[in-house]
Amino acid sequence: MDRELPLLAEAPRGRLPVLQWLAQYQPQWLAPDLLAGATAAAVVIPKALAYATIAGLPVQVGLYTALVPMAVYALLGTSRPLSVSTTTTLAILAGAALAPLAAGGPAALAVACATLTLLVGVMLFAAGLLRLGFIANFISEPVLVGFKAGIGIVIIVDQVPKLLGVHFTKGDFVHNIGAIALNLPHTSWATLAVAVAMVVILLGLEHVSPRAPAPLVAVVAGILAMKFLDLGRFGVEAVGNVPTGLPSPTLPDWHLLATLAPAAAGIALMSFTESIAAARAFAESNEPPPGANRELLATGLANAAGALLGAMPAGGGTSQTAVNRRAGARSQLAGLVTSALALATLLLLAPFIGAMPQATLAAVVAVYSVGLIEPHEFRAIRQVRRTEFTWALVAMAGVMLLGTLQGILVAIIVSLLALAYQVSDPAVHVLARKPGTNVFRALSSEHPHDETYPGLLMLRPEGRIFFANANRLGSKVTELIAEQRPQVVALHLRGVFDLEYTALKMWIEAEKRLRAAGVTIWLVGMNPGVFAMVRQSPLGEALGEERMFHNLEQAVAAWRARGLGAATPPTGTAPAPGPSA
């Protein structure tokens, strides 16, 4: 179990987390932290500007998000390298939630954004207080792979009009695909040329010099081209006015709470899932592991503070955290440096940002959204299990066809259905003995000389046996008994860690029916909890001590004592390979 740092209310001697990591700070970390913070800022700030456009928000909202949540997390978070602003996933989820409210104008949109972000923060903080960090484990990896791929495809399609310089009324995914096809003849070739140049810069630098701040280079190149080549007269659109200075406080609208709460819950879940995944992925062995519940508190407060100062929903990003770590980040000070540079950008560089081509931001978004689509992950999942590959495809299709917010619900439902499917179909292995040993393993064509005992059927079920899978397990055992017609069935229960009452009652009835049919049940290798439950039940009374054994060796010895125990190699077609007993 991960060792977590204390919660806010439990911090030793009332010290804030920032005081804890400052107390451990080493002078030799200062230079790497300053360099890492500056390097991360060169990536985070341009991407934050671009991600604000995904959400349909003014570009300065991205700067506010790189300023406030970044600083708050650095003061309260447990992960040293985690870089917290916004991500492609959070941006498109926020955009889907805010789109219906955008008709009220910029002021109404700002209030709606503040309300949404505050809700996300409150939900994350409340989940931390309730110690619900385990919830992130409820989305399986294949489903998350499919969900992110769907998000990536949706974002790329959403940016294509900006890359082409065309305009149409946005709709669902299928509508947007059709509208793009219809508007291809109206492409602005100057805008497309800018977009292609930006993509070449981004991909070229990633290939030639992976450590270079490619987004920053693309942004600077776009601004310079707009100014010196006078691209505006060719129809290339600029970002427009970006206000200089600190963000103005924005109060939420309490009347929007019910409207935005479902979307906020989905965004909070994805914010935490991405944050904890990035924090764990880039934690080094000599660092305190990030605590799930402590991270909920920190990201919750980061979002709540950002909401009041114009930020959009925030979370830890994998790519920007990777940049921060590769650049040498040693502590949360690197995040404070990134935040300080976002502030400097707001105060000094806002007019230059306004001159940037829209196609530049669209290219940044599109290039980095491609990273969400991981064909190699789909291939890996398919090689391991086709069923889980199907779950990934369903999650991806859910996002594309139903929408991003509904896609989260699809992803969660698919994950839970996948879990239900797995637990409802427990494995049952027929066991055989490795010749000359006391090793019992699943009967397999890989071990054709393993020994079985005529009249003795040794079975090993696995997992928790409860009301949802007891009937299925019983059906599998019944089929094997009907096929092999044994006198004794030895159930090796070492792999059964829990036995629910409904399942126990079914076993009691099954034992009666088998006994009437001349088949005896033996129970082998029960763990203490299962043994205590069985012993106190009618099943235990029916079996008695003489039909419950500590291990399979004792069961086989009892079988041999009957005088029928000569071992024989298995005949017929063996079941599929299984793990050793």
C-alpha cells in the first residue's frame, strides 16, 4: 500500500505541506528546479493558450490556469515533478459542458466557467476528505485507452476548420465530419500554409531535438510571421485582443450548480485519474510516493482557487510533467517557477499573444492531441485479450458518437460491466499431479504425463464466490462431474478468498443432490475465513472433519487408503493450459 503524506488536518505540528518540502530542500536542487520550471513553462504556456480554445474560452484563461492552479498545487501537492494546469481531455470536457451556456456572451461564459471549475474543486476536495482515492481504479486501462483515443479524434476533428480557415456551425462528431467535407472547396490556402508550417516545426523539433520547447518555437514563429509577412491581408485570422494584467475575481453563479454538476463530476474524475497517473509515473524511488487522497485535496484546492481567478478546470498533465522531470525538476519549486513565468507572460507579453495566428494554436492542439491516440496500446490489448480490446473500441466509439461527457459515462459503465463479466465467470481448473512430486497443477496439453486418479476429480475454483457467480461455478462443476463420473470430487479452495452466504447455501443444496447421486464432496485447502464459515454451516456438519483436508496430498492419501488410488496418465483431450496449483 502506498505510504501517504498526512492530510491537511493531520499535518505534523500544523505545518503546511510547502513547509514540509522546504524543510527537506537541498541547496543543490535550486539550479535544476529553476531550469526545469523555465523549460516546462516554455511548453505549458503555449499549450495552455491552445487548450483554452478547445474549451471555447478566451486564450488568457489558459494563462490563468497555468498561473493559479499550478502555484496552489506546488504549495499543497505531494508529487515533486507534477505540473498542474490543464490538459486536452479536461479542456474538451469543459468545452462540452460550457457550450450550451456560451450564448449568454463572454461575461456569462466566464461566470459559467468559474462555477464549473469551483464545482470540480469542491468535488475533488470532498473526495479527499472522504478518502475516495480508490475510485480512480474503477476505470480499467483498456477502457481508458479507448476513451483517450476517442477524445484525441474528436479534438483533431474540432481543430480541422481552424487549420483550413473555414467556418460552419459546429454539431456532433458525424455532423462536423460532413461539414468539413462540404467546406473543403472554401479552404483558405494561406491559413493552411501557416498550419502546415506549424506542424512541420512541431514535429520536426520533436524528432530532431526532443528537449527543445517546440510549442514555444511554433508560437514565436507564428507571431513573427503574422507581423513581418502581414498574413492578415491573406485572410489568416489572429487570436485577437488579450488583456494585460492580473485576472479579475469571478464569482460563481449558484443557479448553475445543478446544471453543471454532472459534467463537473466527470471532469473531476478525469482530472484526478490523469493527475495521479502522471504523479506515479514520474515519481523516483527516493521520493515520497504520491498519496491518492492527499492528491485529491491538493488538486481540489488548486481548482477552487483557480475558479475565483478565471481559470478553467485543471489537473496534472503527463506530457508537461515529463518535460518538467526530464529538465531536472527536484521539487515543487519548479512548479512555482512555471507559475511565475505565466504571470510574467500575462503582465508583459499579452499584446504579442494577441497577434498569433489561430492556425498556430490549432496546430499545437492537433499535434499534441495525436498523442492521445495510441495504436500500439490497442495492439497490445488485442494480443492479450480480445474482449478487453472490444471494451476499448466501445469506449472510443462512445466518446465519438455520444459526446465527451457521455463518453465518460460509457467508459465507467463499460469498466463496471467488464468487472461484472470477469467476476461472474470464475475459472475452474481440473488438477493433475506432476509425476514424482507433490505439485498439483491444471491439467494441460503441455504436461501430458501428469497423473490423475480414477474416480477422484480434483477441481480448483478461483476468486471470490458469491451470489453473482455461484450458479455459473455450479454449472461448470456439474458439467465436469457429468463428463468424468467420479466417486469423489475434491474442491481445492486455496484460491477462494471469500465465500458469500448465498453461494454457501447453493453449495449446501448441491452437496445434498450429489450425495443422493452417489458422489462425495471433499473440501481441501480452505483459508481460515472460509473454513470457519463452512464449519459452522450445515455443509460442515454434512461433511464432517474426515472430508475436509489441509492440502491435496492428504486428500490423495485418503483416496489411496480406499484401495482405489492407482495414478494414471490423463486420457483424451486435455483442457487449456492453466497455472500451477
